[in-house]
Amino acid sequence: MLEKQPVRGGVSSTYVLVGLLVLGALVQTWLASAVGATARLQTALTVFVGVFVQAVPFLVLGVLVSGCIAAFVSPAVLRKVLPRNESAAIGVAGLAGMALPGCECGVVPVARRLIDQGAPSSVALAFLLSAPAINPVVLVATAVAFPGEPGMVGARFAGSLATAIVMGLIWSRIGQPGWMLPRGGHDHCATGRTRWEVFSEAARHDFLQAAAFLVLGAAAAAALHVLVPPSWYERLAGQMLIAILVLAVLAVVLALCSEADAFVAASMSSLPLLPRLVFLVVGPAVDVKLFAMQAGSFGRLFALRFSPLTFLVAVTCGTLAGYVFLGGAR
């Protein structure tokens, strides 16, 4: 089959990005004055920048790993590393999330690349959910944010790992190939290319794609953030079930980076530990920016099915882990 030749002379995404950066530099004075005129707009911009800046370093790490997988990991290597049994492979992928210090933004392109290289989607998705939640950076941040509460670290680890494995097992049973975008037309492993060329092309493509959806997700998080009164959670003390559900939804809305969300949860000192734990388990698994990035990488049909199911599983696993490690109502 003849491969479709790329169209020459077109405007690539790289040129579009450079053009937007130049345009932003030219109108930065006007933008600054417009933003400064409205307090709520200033807050929204602060949230947008905070979400974006927190995520970009780990997004870069993720696309570098993605490029390495494209250049150096073949389907044959994956078949040797992963157990043949899909359920066992899901467990291995969940535990392997400990090896990639990064937030959820950087893991999306890695998961996409694993699928492109022949890994079952359920295995890649288990890794996608576990890596941002159980890596050492997140666990250390949680321990620092909750001094004297080692149960929070254990509960977050157990709840997040359980979410990843349960979702992987569920997806292996119900997931349909038609729900996920097929492998794109970017053949990074074409013959005649050096490994460096494959790596650089894969990393560039994944970064531009993931960064575009990160911008959309961060914008959505900023818009929703200014609509939430800052003292809302103080009224939830003593209403455990409502507090769990509200903080789970808040985790989706705020779209915090997993390396920083523990400090936000710690600041909600008027609430029991259990709903704050659910906040920490749900956030890295599903939020508005992740939904946008997953829709871009895997397809909107996938995101519409995967995200709500992940939310339910994360709330359940986080609550159960809280009762085991924290004694429930603490």
C-alpha cells in the first residue's frame, strides 16, 4: 500500500505556535491593562498560569519519555516485558507508575505511545492513572503537606493504585476498539530514519498536541475556579457524604497538578481527612484538563466513557482506602 505523501508548503503546528507567541508579545501591554481592570479576571489568569506552569515541566518529561518509547521500544520488547496474561500486565503497569515522577499531563502522551507500540489499551490506561498518583514525588509531597499523618500517604497510595488497577481490569472487559482513536498517521518508526529522528519527531508531535489541549483544560479550570466561593468548604464540616462528593467534584474542576494538590487539600483544615483524601485520589485520575487532553489523544468518544467511569471508581477506592487507613470519619 502506498503511503500518503505529506503536503508540502502547508502551515504546520510549529509555525502556528510561533505565530501565537509573537502575537502575544506584541499585544502584551494591552492584555495586561485589560486583565488588571477586573479582579476576577486577574484571579482566573493566575489560576490559568498556575495550572499551566505546574504542568509544563512534567509534560516535557512525559513527551521525552514518549519519544524514547517511539524510538527505542518495539512491540517485541513490550511483549517480553509485560506478562502475557492481560490482568497480570495491568497490575505490573499499575506498579510501574511509581517509576515516572510527573503529573498527569505528561503521562497522557506516554500512554498513547504505549498503545501505538502494541500494548493493550487497558495496560496503558492503568499506567496512565497510576503514574501521576503514586510516584515518589507525589508521595513525599503528601507526607510534607500532612505532617504527623502517615496514614494519608498510605491511603493515597492504596486508593490511587486500586483505582488504576480496577479501571484497567474494567476496561479490559468493556473497552471497544471503536471507542478509541486508531493509531495516527505519524509513522515515527518509518524505515530509513535514525533513532534520533524518530525520537525528535515523536516528541515534537506529542508535545504540540498535548500542550494544545493543556491550554484548553487550564482555561476551563480557570473559568470554573472563579465561580467557586473560597469559603464554601467550611460549611461542609460534619456532613461526611456531601463533603466527599463535593470535594471529588472540586478536584475535577480545579485541575491541580498532582505534585501540588496535597498542599491545597491540607489547607482545607476544617474538613475531615477522608473527603480530603478522596480529593487527592480523584484529582490525578480525572479533571477538566485531563478530559481535554484525553479527548485530543484518544478521541472524544473515549473520554466521554472513560472519565465518568474513572470518577466513580476513584471516589469508591478513595473512600474505602480512607476507612482502612484513616479510620473513616477522621
